Amino acid sequence: MRLFLKLILVLGCVANAYGADATSPNVVLIFVDDLGYCDTELYGCDTVPTPNIKRIADEGVLFTDGYVSSPVCSPSRAGLLTGRYQQRFGHEFLPGFAPDDDNGLPPEEVTLADALKEAGYVTGMVGKWHLGLQERFNPVNRGFDEFFGMLSGATDYLDPTREDARIMRRAGADPNAAESSSELPWKRRSTDSLMRGTTLVEEDDYLTEAFTREAVEFISQHKSRPFFLYLPYTAVHGPLQVTQEYYDRFPHIEEEGNRIYAAMTSALDDGVGVVLNALREHGLEENTLVVFLSDNGAGVSDVCSNEPLRLGKQTMFEGGVRVPFTMKWPAQIPKGMTYAHPVSALDIFPTAVTAAGVKLPTDGTLDGVDLIPYLNGSNSDEPHDKLFWRAGPIWAAREGDWKLIYAADRFWLYDLSTDIGEINNLADKRQDVVKRITASYTQWNAGNIEPLWPSFAAKNMPAFSVDGVPVNWTF
């Protein structure tokens, strides 16, 4: 990876000296939080209207089998921004949340921002980082020229005591505690504070709107040169909080949590629309690569939906790792495509870097691939014949249409071509497939290292059991 960065450094010096190539596309990476497979209109679900998210698919490609490299957010983000399975460098579990916690994305790992900055791009991030709290992990020290957002995993979306606030609880509050009430004074944010660069800032706007505002400002300021904007919204991750404006759009939803969740999704879709419109207004739409996906599936709860997929966040079942995933680049990607072969968030790094004119390393350093040849028809193969996941003793692999999961000292095997809901466990009947995929996993795992820090926790309540078998889903 260091050799790859040296190559980019050489190219970057040329770009910085003479100006980045005007044909290089802008890159806008919208990474949302805990959005379920069936929480938008992308896959034909009768759900919250999300015309702007769907617009990306209508103007580009919709991936039916789009995966992330982890069913929880921080490891998923580590894979996304490096193009490498995070088990390669030990970022396997969530880092801690204490202010003195010293875990984060290892500094020696090259980020997508590092690569594009050295190729002559201006780089900016707006939103949730969750890859380390200490200053050496701060986005401005990881390749981003500008940063507005939060280093931690969650925060209040607004002052819960505002007259127009509709909330279920406050960030970090016990759902059964009195302090979750909006009637108590708000002590503002602490370790989950917002920052501009390395400076703490106050923010009065609803957080989803604030992130949209900052994203549009970044586009406006840097419209004259190639830019990379990483926009990881906190929506629709908890706490469930929204303003009255969005809440009033869903009077037909009786259950309060479902109504707030729908309203939060609607606010997110509005934000995506504002960003897309900004690109169009500045004449940037044709040559901007826009990618939209979720960091993992929705949680296992009644307020969100991963249908027809099984289970959700924290699990290795499809509901945890298969996510809403779409992209557009009018100059290069045919309009209105549906792509049914497996793709990965790991592919975004090589896709963006190649689009910027940087040649990828051929030594296997990156685990992702450049997707554009597969989408424009110049490569008729499939991007991946195998994908893998690992969280401590639990692992999973997809090989062709077969999906194998190992947890609680047993196997679950499914043929996804006929069983997308992972209902019929074929492990006993197809031991040949179990052995073959296990061998593939063992070979892949030989290139990994042990986690740099222990598991943060595990989900093991009845809702996370599989076929009546309790599973400790570590994360």
C-alpha cells in the first residue's frame, strides 16, 4: 500500500503543479447509516417516498446484490475508505466511545481521501467519522482538506427541548429513564460534539439539514476543480429525532417510532435531493460520480425493514450485510441499469481512483475492483466470485449463489438464487458445498491479522436467535 501511495504522490505532484485534468470526474460518496433494504423506493417497497434516492438509480445503476464488508458501522467504514477488508489491518470491531479511547483506523492505511488528494483533488468530509477519536485519526489528518461533522458514532439531531422537536429519546439515554424526556434541560453535546476541522462548534440546525447545508457549500466553493465529497449522514441511525416539518408528512402512521423513523428517512431523501440539485445547478452533474449506500442493514426492530432479507445489523445474514446501493455517472454509466451480480463497498475506492486517472496496483493490495468496466460492458465477467465477512469467531462467505454462515459452532447454508430470505438451511444436505466454501474462507483468512482491540459487545437477545439457536453476534 505504501508503494501505491508513492505512485499516487508522483501523479499528484503533476496534478497539483499543472491543475487536475478537467476531464477527471468529481466524486460524491453518500454513506448513510442503518438504512434498511426496504426502507426506500429503490427495490419496489411500498414505503416512505424517496424520489431523490431513487433518482440516482433511475439516472444510473441499481445494485440488487450490493454488500458492505461488515454488519456494523465502524468496520464497514474502514473497509469503504481503504478498499481493503478491514481484517487485513485489525479494524474488526467498533472502537470505544470514551474520550481517552485510543483505537481507530490505523494511520498507515491509505484512505480514499489520501489517494484522491494526492491525485490533485480537493477533498472534503461532512458527517459521521467513527474511525477514532484522537487527533491523529481526525479526518483532516487522514486525507481530507476540510471536515465538518462528528468523530463519534451518534449524537442528538437537535435540541430535544425545541418546540418543533419530535423525539423518542436522547442520544446515549436509557430508553426507560426519565432523562429521555424532552421536558428536561438539554446539556448539549459532550464527546459526540460537532467539529469543524479540529475545533468544536455549536450547531442549531437539524443535523441532517446541517450536513446537507455544508455539503452544498463545499460543492459551491470547489466547483471549478475536481473534488471528492464524502457525505456520511447520521440518518437514519438513532436516536429517533425529527422536526415537526417532516413529522407532519406522515399523519397516517399511528405508531410514534415508525412515524419518526419515516420522517427521518424523508429528511434524508430531501438532503440527497438538495445535493443532486446543487451538482446540476453548477453544471457538474454529467461528470460527477455519485455513489449512495448504507453502512449496514437496518437494525432488528419494528421501525425499519430489511425485507425480504433475514435479520439485520450486527448479523451476517443478508439483512445485515446486503444494503441499498446505487450509483450514477452520466458520462460513463448507462442510465436505468439494474446490476444483479454481487458488488462490494470495497469497490468504491478502486472505482473512484481509476476514474481520477490513477493506475491501480496489481499486487493484490486492494480487495475491491473498478466497477466501471463491468457496467459499461467492456468486461463481461463478474466483479467477485467470492465475498467474505468475519467478526471474531463468527464468519460468512458468499460464493456464487451460495451463502455460508458459521456462528454458534454450527453452519447455515443457503442458495440465494431461490432463497433470498435465507430460510432453508441446506448445510446438512450439501456438505460438499460447506467444505468447499470453508476451504475458501480459510485461504482468505490466512491473509488477515488478529483484531487490534476486543469486541465492543454482542447482541444475543431472542430477536437475534437463528432457528431457535441463540447467537452472540459480536461487534
